[in-house]
Amino acid sequence: MVVHVSPEEAISPYKALKKAFENFNLEAFKDKTVAIKLHMGERGNRTHLHPSYAAALVKILQEFNCKPFLTDTTTLYIGSRLTGLGYLKTATENGFSPATVGAPIIIADGLYGEETIKIESGEVEVKDASMGRALYEAEGIIVLSHVKGHDLTGFAGAIKNVGMGFASRSFKRYMHKVIEPIIAHPERCVGCGICAKSCPGKAITIVSGKPKIDLEKCIGCKVCTIKCPNQVMEVSEKLVEEFNVRLGECAAVILKALNKKPILYVNVAEKITKHCDCVSEPAKLVAEDSGIYVSEDPVAIDTASFKDVEKNLTKTKNLKEVNDVDPWLHLKTAEKFGIGKTSYTIKTI
Ligand code: SF4
Ligand code: SF4
């Protein structure tokens, strides 16, 4: 079941979540150390999740005698959240601190991404399956996701938050490694250097006025294809599809490794942007707010949020058009591996 709180009813995150949680049995979380997994936004991003949602969850969990903490993993790309300390500084700048949310913040994979744990991949064929240790060791987890578009997945909610967000750097790299940009239209290049300046992997150099990509350094983010004003770089549709299959598979591997713990999903569909919260600049909105969703099923909650976002798009007819990526693929892959269903019942409160 998915419980939906409309935007009108979601003005107070605490009241909205408290009411939504009445539909679920929270006894399993009682007295436990609970990780609230969320993306606290890149430096300069202005559309990430508001800290009041994390504070509301902390308060509710403390009423159940839980010991909550906020957590996320460091990034693969070179940015403000590359290290644990950098992440904590960025989180504070973005309004997340023990003083504002009422709980500690622990970076799940440590100072330099070294605090990870290997996990079994079972019947799913993936490489380097491992995740942030603090997420693995927490006794319960609330996956708090900001619903938005994404240039590689088309849609980002709970499955993206788990599949990429819980993963160690090596597991992230396994997913991203499939994305290899090519210089498809060299004749269009004007040598402006924007691609090199914006490459988060520092993989592009300008040689004799033309870009050169070092695929060893490339982290497969696709940013160069977006930033180049003349569409010189391309990543093939097939590779993007393969990335999405890997993302769904890796989310399944992670959730299967955690299958004995209580996990609840909260999706917040407000300030819905074209790209993800890793973008370090103010972003334009692509849809009206849809409210808050709560579920025990990560695929169902994403499907419900996805469908409402599509109804509320302001400039395009569907989410696929927003980033030219099939937003269903990672969700359907996750469903295929049994971690949730795209069919569900919904209750609006
Ligand atoms: S951003 Fe595009 S046009 Fe500018 S140097 Fe890079 S490839 Fe050439
Ligand atoms: S995909 Fe492009 S922007 Fe991203 S790391 Fe590779 S070369 Fe750099």
C-alpha cells in the first residue's frame, strides 16, 4: 500500500508524516538505532529536500524511543561531498545539522569512502557489491527521497536513493562505468572548454582546441553531453539503458542484503527538478508539487510518485521527454528481482 498526503495537507511535515505513519506498524522500529537515508544536496543546489522533513522524521522516531541519525554516502565525482568532512560541511550549509534536525549526522562510508562492507549478490550478476557500513549496521532504515527528474534515470526516487545512494564508491563505479561518452560531432566543437571545466571526473582536457576524454578517469556521469553548448559529446541510448538495468539490479542486491531490517520509504514530491540534487546551481522546476508518499514497497512508492509527477508536469507531456531517458527501466528491473511491485493500492489522506 502507498499512503499519499496531498500538497495542501503536507504543509506541516511533522503532522503529515505522523498521520501517514498511522497506516503502518512502526513497532518494528521501536528502541532501535534508525538510519534516515537522504541526499542533503550538493553545494549551491537550492532545490534539495527541505531539512524540516528530516527533523519531522527524527521527532517521530524519538517518540518511538528510537535512536535516529541522518546519513548518506560520499560521491564518486569530485564535488563538495567527495569526503565525509566535505559532506558534513555542505550539509550544514544546506541547513542539515544536529541543531536543526535534532539528531547526529553520520556519513555512512566514512571520511574517504573507506567504511564499506561487502554484500552477497545472490542470483543477481553484479560486480563489487558493497555498501556504506553505517547503513548496513543500522537496525532500521527510513529511506527519505526527494522525487525529481534525472539525466541518467529519467526519474529519481526511492530506488535511485537505495541503488546508488547506499552503494560504496566501487559499487557506484560499477554502475556508472557503462556510460562512456564519445566525441560524436567533432566538427561542431568551438574549443570553448566548458566540457573540461564542468567534468566532475576531471577526465577532459582541451588539446589543440579540441576535447580529449580519458576514459580511465571518466566516472560516467553524462554531464559533458549536457553542458556542451553544441552537442559534441554523446552517450548511446543502449548504454544509458544498460546503466538503468544495473541500477535496478544493484538496488535489489542492497535491499536483499538488508532484508531482515525494518525499512520504510518516504518520497517527497516537491520542488521537482529536471536534474538531481547533485547539480551545484539553482535548478528550474518541471512539475507542480504532488505531496508526500509513504510505503513499505520501494517500487510501489516510486510508481505512485512517478504517475502523479507526470500528471503535474508543466511543460512536457511525460517524464521521458524531460531528459530523453526511459524512467521506467530501473523500476521494472527492481520489480523483476522481487524487491517491490509496480501494482499497488493507494490511500490519499
Ligand atoms: S563544450 Fe563542446 S564546444 Fe566547448 S570545447 Fe567542449 S566539446 Fe567543444
Ligand atoms: S561522462 Fe563526461 S563529464 Fe562525466 S566524467 Fe565522463 S567525461 Fe567527464
